[in-house]
Amino acid sequence: MQSLEAATGSTLPRAALVAPSPRPSPGGRGSSGRDNNFDFLRLFAALMVIYGHGWVLSTNTGPGFWGVPFARIGLDIFFSISGYMVTGSWMRTPDLRVFLQKRALRILPGLAACVLFSTYVLGARLTRLPLGQYLTNHNTIKYLSNIIFHPVLYLPGVFEGMHLGGAVNGSLWSLFPEVLCYLTVPLFALLALRTRMWALGVGGVLAGTLGLWLFYGYTGEVFVINATDLKYMLVQVPFFFIGALYRLVQDRVPDFYRADFAILGYSLNWMVASWYGWWNIPIEWVTLPYMVLCFGRGSMPVIRRAGRFGDLSYGMYLYAFPVQQVILGAMQGNEHPILTCMVLTVPFAALSWHLVEGPALRWKPGAPRQAALTEAGAAE
């Protein structure tokens, strides 16, 4: 029987490598701009994923917290923030066309640039095949389907013989389930508010429970949707749905976010993880989004300025995995220079933001182009 911890840490399947799907947005006490801690949280989650993947790529094992690998916790944080922010975006502008345009402008330009760079710059330089053969290879063309959220892990002749079969960018798989979660937001909006809140809570728990059963109780054939293992998709749904639920609840419950409740949630996770193993995961569905949003909505000196040079979290998500593979390949897998990988990913993230993502956000519908940049990356 395969455990969720093992599957996302030490024996990560090639079709479901854990990675974040960051989504920036305003939404805390300083909701008129970026006067909150969400930029810091997204960068922190991205670094958790890089750290976790560094271990998996170099040694096939890695540390965790609450019995959960660091990379998966980073992913959980991103889904929690995303559910909260994207729901808030719909509440501000309940227009399906505008909603879809905003989502596409946030995700697609940076993703397309990363996939094209990986294929025609990185892959063309590193492949063991003759360049002409590489460029015309069916699998090279197939890799471009990552742009439309169909995960393809490999490029011909690239990273051969490395961990995880030489995956070029195992982080991209999580975009597909996240996009599916986006599409549920306008669907849930068709329900009355109280019914919508119940549907989000119950739907998240049911999806997560089915995912856990596929991990721990099911031993048959793997269910695959769009080249992605279904169980990995399902266990992320609760974080998005509960984040969305909290966005609705906060307008109805005064002082909903409290530090003492967040500390209680942390303690509960730690105790259950220590005593009952994976049983802390259902508790994490409720407590982790609460802790994340409680901290993110705050406005702490220095921390709230984490995005002053741009929203780098999405670019770090896109480029960290191939950067790590290049560095580990150069060192022949003898070390895991995780700090070096983090540092060298920053220039790629900065270029992605300033040359691709930021300019694309100027075209967000219904907002002045400069204002769109000010709200950078937002679920807006």
C-alpha cells in the first residue's frame, strides 16, 4: 500500500511531481494595494517546494513537517491562497468573460515562455541528440502541450540518467488541477450563499477523502486524467475549496481570523501527526488554510515588502525544477546544492516577471494598465 508521504517525498511518481502553483493577489488588511504578507507567503511556499524537490531530485528522499514532505506543504499553501484570492476576484467582478481573461493573463504568458525556453534553449543546448534530430523529434513537439496544461515530463536526450527519469519540469503538473478548481468558482456562484458555503466545505472533504482512499485503501489500477494521477489532484482540492470557503465566511463573521486559533490549529496538526500519522491530513485541510490566511492578511514591517521588486513566486515555480536539474547534472548528482538552486532561480523569475508576466497583466480587462501591474499577479 502506498502512503501519501512516500509518494510525494521519497518515491514521487513521474506523473505527479509535487510543485507549487502560486497565485498573487491583494486581499488582507491592506487590500487597496499590496500592504499584506501574501507576497512573502508565496515566496516562502516556493522556497519550500524548491527545498523539497532538491532532496527528491538528488537523493530520492527528503525531510518534511507534520509527517508531510516540504514540497507538498508548499503546494498546499499555494492552493489555499489561490482558493481565497480567486474567490475574492469573482466576488469583486462576477463576470465570466472577465474572470476567464484574468485567469488566462495570469497563467498562460509566463507558462508559455517557460515551456518555449525549456524546449528551444535549454533542451536544444543539453540534448544528447543531434540538434536537427532533436528539433524534429515527436517528443520535442509533444512537450509544447504543457502550454495547454497537458503535463509532459521529458524532452528527448535531456537529463537522461538522472533522478525521476530525467524529468525536465515536474512542477507543471499542478497547473491542470488548479485550473479545474478555478472553473468551479463561477459554478459555485450559481448557488445561494449559504448553500455555496456548505457545498465548498462538503465538496472539499469528499474530494480529499476519495483521494486519501486511493492512496491508502485502493490497490487497483491507477486512475489517470490528462496524464495526471487522479489521487494527487483530489488531495489538493480541499485546500482550494476551504480557502474559498474562508473568503465567504470572513464577510459574515467579525474577527474571523485570530492568532490564538491559528496557534491552536498548528498545535492540533503537530499532535495528531505525532500520534496518528497520516490522520493529520484531514485536519490540515481545515487548519492550514486558516493559518495561511491569518498570517497572509496581516501586515508586518519588512515582510509586507517582499514583493517590492515584483511578484517572483510564479517565475520561481516555473523555472526552479529545470534549474535544479541543470545544477545537479553538472555536479553529477554527488551533492544537493539547494541554496545555490534557490539563488540561481531568482534571475529567471525576475526576467519572467519583468519581461512577460508583468507586461501581460497590463491587459487585464476593466482596469487601467498601470493599476493592473500594481495589483500584480493577483487573482484579480
